[in-house]
Amino acid sequence: MSRALYAPALPGLSTTDDLDTVINWGLGADSTAYLARVLTDPAAYGIDLDRAVVLYMATGSEWPETRILVEEFIMPLLREHGVRFVQLARNGHLKSDGLTILDDSRRPERLFARGPWTLWDDQESVGTVPQQAGTRKCSLWAKGDVGDWWLEQVFNGRPFRQILGFNADEEGRRFGDQVASKVPGRSGEFPLIDWGWGRKQCEQYLHARFGVYWPKSYCTFCCFPASMGALPAHLERMRSHPEIAGEVLRLEYTAMSLNPNAKLYGRKSLLELFDPTQPRDRACLAAFERELDMPWALYHVRRLFLLADDGRRRPVKRSTERVDLGRPHQLALKLTTVSERHRVDVEHDPLYGRTRAWLRPRSKTWPMAEELFTTAPARVINKQDTGFEHAWCALIRNPAAQLPLA
């Protein structure tokens, strides 16, 4: 079977069921409040459970407390009412890699935390972090695209309605969804907005129903808490899970080794927000140091900042090549020794071990090029954007001296 197709469905279920309603569930307070309320009397809310499916896309980096609450309070409801629950995940970076059905059942036993390929895998493999600018491409990549692929294959153009848990504080998302929707036959519905339920009302409903505070659902390495004004609460969540904080710190540190501007929160890095004099912050930093105790690599990184014919800035092109593998101090010594012999400036982080040498620093005006060697945890793959070498040679007329490091 092609990876672009489905994993085998469970007995009694197929992709050709007579569905007409899809309920997107992101595990957060909003969509969970909708789902819990509707299941008190599905028919009263216009839901025929025989023709409905709850759809969940596993991002791979959900917070532990969210998964615990889901399995304790909501999964039993799904089983009690025989709700069909489909859990999906990507197989790889490209659409051609396809998706995997992690579970398709009316008696779901557990929530799948991740699938074959996650957003974390994608970001870490290329040495970057989610970007705040523009649309939430990370969410579209990990959730929207996967759900749409499944919907297109299941409905094949026939009409259906998709229920989304945007709350009444997010009225603008209704119109954004209507503009962005590309699945044939789909009609979006936004009941929380119609009910006038904002986030506060959703949280209050869940607390009254289950006696717990339902936390916000988002990836552990999400870049948006800063822009949403939720950074203090986010840091407290990190402090409650120092091992997760250590992983995210490593992701950011690796990205910033290849690109100093790749801070998780735009102008602020997660690392600079932890105070080593505070015990709970110190626990997170200690976890970070444990994460760095792994093989490192020496990378050759080049970037091109080009202009289109009409003068607009084109997407940045990058080439990343791993040229050596070893322990951080060994690679640092090698890079420092060779760089000094060739009179190339070297930066060294004495606290966590990164060493960086700039052959061609970034200038201030486009078009421009950037070239460096850097050490970082060995999680980044060799990757070069299409047409990079041709564009590099066309822009660079006086190549910088190459360091004999390979």
C-alpha cells in the first residue's frame, strides 16, 4: 500500500461510511467544552452520532496534563456514546509521504501522543523553530493539511459540515476559515461563536462539569505565548516540566547556533528567560545541560537573501552541510584552531559550548549572502534548497576563503 493512502481501518469501519458531520477536536478547552456539552444530548444539537466523526490530528508535542485530562474525562464519554474517533498523523514532511490513521474506533482506549513524523521532527531536522510572523504555518502543516487530506479522500467532493471550536472571542477566525477552506463540498460551522461562548465560558463549563481547570492546548515549543500575552503562564508550565523545558531549550539552542536570529519568541529566547539563581529555573537549565550531552556536529551554513525582479524580497535560501561529528569541545578546538590560522573571527559560548566562525557576515541590504561554520547538537540533516548553488555563484563574485575543515 502506498504511504499516501490509509493504514488498514479497524473491522466494521471504513472510509466510505455515510458520514455527513466532522467535529474537529484540538483537545483544548474550547473544542472540548463543545464536545462535552453536545454529548449530553447529541440530537438536540443537530448531531447524528451514526453519521458523525470526531477528528484529531496528533502534533506530537502536547502537554502531559492535557493528555491525562482527555483520557480521564473525555475518552470515557466517547466510548459511552459510541462516538467514532479518528486519530491522524503525518508520515513525513511532504504531502506525498501521506498520512497514518493512528486509530479509528467507536471504543477508543487511548489518545495517541504522536505519529510517524511530527512538527518537532520537522523543525529539529532542519535546525529551526516555529516562526511568529504571518499565518500559523506550523498549525496548518501539522493539523490543517492532515485533516484536509483525510476529508478529501473520505468525502470525495460530496457535501458535509465541519464543526470547528473557535470561541466567541475569535470571531475573525470564522471569516478566515471561510476564505481558506479548499475542501470540495465542505461547509464550516462555528457553534461556540453562535452560542456566545468565549474562552472563559468554556473553562467555566468544564470546571463545573468535571471539577478541573482545563489548560490551553498547544505544542510545548509553540512560539505564540509571547504574542498572546501568555508568556508568564507558559514559563510556569515549563517549570512544572523541567525535562520538557530542557528539550525545548535544546531545540532553540540548535536553531540559534545555525542562525542567531532564530529565537523562539522573536526578540527573546527561551534561554534568557530562565534565571539560574532561582531553584525551579535552575532545574530547567540542568535538564537543558543533560540534553546537550550528546554527539555534536560541525556545520557549514550558507544563506542567500535575494530579490525578485520587481524588487520584493524572496524567501531566504539555505544550504546546511554537516562536515564533522564529535564531542562539543573537540569540534570547538578544531574550528578555533583552523579559523585562527586563517584569520577568521570566532565566537565561543563558554557556558554551553557552541563555537561559531563567520566567513561572510550578513550585511544590512538585500541582496546579500551569509556564510559560517558552527557547532551544534547533531540533530540537523544535510539540506540545500533547490537552485541554491547556481544562485550562490551568481551572487558571490569574490568567494570568501574556505576553511579546510571537511
